[in-house]
Amino acid sequence: MRIFTYILSAILVGWLLLIIAQPYIFKLHQGKATPPLLEQRINYPFYDSGSLHYTTAIAVDNNGNVIIADLNYRQIYKFSLDNTLIANWQWQDIGPERDTGPTGLAVDDRGNIYAANFNGYPVVKIGVDGKILNHWGEGQVQHTGGIALDTTGHVYVTDTTGNSVLKFSARGKLLKQWGEFGEGAGQFYAPSSIAVDRAGHVYVGDFNNHRIQRFTAGGRFILEFYGEQKGTMSPHALAVDSAGRIYVAQGRIQVYTPEGQHLTDIRVKSEYPGSLVQLVAVDKDDYIYTVADDHKDHGQRIMKYAPVTAPAH
């Protein structure tokens, strides 16, 4: 009986200590946890199948509208916060239809959309009213991979075939180009994605070199990082939040500091075997958007997550 009393007392003391320490334990680990899923956008009414199927790019404007490119339907779609279809653009809107789809999307502060490799054009600019304002890069870019904007309106694209980065003005004038094929600093092997932080640093997803490279706005190499283990990173898409955290989509979303320290993973649950997350976007308030497979009809859905709280530095 005395032994039982001792055991019961020890359990009660343990529970008391756990209750006292719980706020401190949470404080230590809250930054490493996957942020909560806030919303699933699914079953768009204008699709006969009820969902997306081959989304190749995603972006979010300052009003929270989501822009996606769907290669299966050969269109770019823009949705409001309540999932209302605001506008859509077809391949043939800017010329004879070709079998190529946008490999990247970006939105400026005014709501203009920039599409990479839209219908075979390296860069296409779409106005707020839905009209095609401009397109450029023909003869300068072999095959556009990713696209990103800085805070001053410059447009950056990766040339996946040409193994380089090109910087354009908002009107399409080529300002800078850097990179060549190789494995060294400032060299690339099929750069697939790109992002620019608020300080103007350029991050390039060097796909076949399995790394991220960081540059100045003028193309000077700063650093590189390979993820948790060299040779395992495959950066399909990149995004940067207001604090400078880097989001890498490669089957799941991995979050890094600007120096390459791994912070956390965002793993999208799916009942469909082989589900992969290859797209990511972050809005002005640091909410995270991605596209995941839908187990119901093997289509896709857009997922929205709360901001990451782990320190960026």
C-alpha cells in the first residue's frame, strides 16, 4: 500500500511539473511545428471534373486573390477570396496556340500579372483589366523557368536551357544577365525557380545542382545551400516572406533562413498515393499557399496555411 502511495505521488508531481513547464515547452517548439491549415480551395464550379488537374504555377496579389495556371485547360485563372472566378486568359489570347504553359507567375503591387513561358512567350504582362499589355524575351531567353519581381518592379527570370538569370525592367528592357552551365558559384544546371526578398537579394533554385544560390540584385554571388543533405534538394518552386524566410517546394515545402538554416517542413496530407507538392506562394501577410493532389478524383486543390513563426535569423 505504501509503495502504491509513492507511485501515485510521483505521478501527481510529474503532472504538476508538466503543467508548470508547458508554456515554456511550447515556446521552444512552436517555431518548428507545421503551421495550421486554414483553408482548402476545391471544387471550382466551372470545371466539369470539379477540380484542378495540372497546375503549373501559383501567385497571390495584395488583395488576396489567387492566380493559377492550369496546363490541362491551357488557361490562367484568377480567383477572389471567396473562390469567385474573376478572370481567365487562354493561350490563344496572345497568339497562335502552342503546347506550352506558364512555368511561373508573379504579381506586382498594382495587380498586373507576369507569366513566364505563357504560350511560348518568355514573359507576358497582363493588366488589371485583363488585357495583354506586353510580352518580351523572344531571342533572349531559350526557355523561361521561374519568374519573380523585386520591390522596384524589376522582373527576374531563370533560363532553364540557357543556364542563366535575366533581369528586365518593368517594360521589358534587358538590364542584366548572369550565369553559365556548371557546378561552381554563379553557375547553373537547369535553374528552375527564382524569388527576390524585400532587400533585393535574388534566390535561384539550381535544380540539377540540387541547391539554392543567393545573389545581389546585380548578380554577385553571395552564398549557396543544399538543404539538410547535399544532393537531395530539388527546388521546383521558391517563395520568400516578409522576414526573408525561404520556402522551397520539392515534394513538400521546406522553410529556410536566408543563410540556409533549415527551420521547418510543411507536409500536405493526402490520401492519394504519390501526392507531391511542387508549387508555393506567400502573400504580403506571409500566409502560405500551395497546390496538393486531391484524393477524390486525382485532381488538385489549393491549400492555405498560417504564417511560419520560427525566427528568420
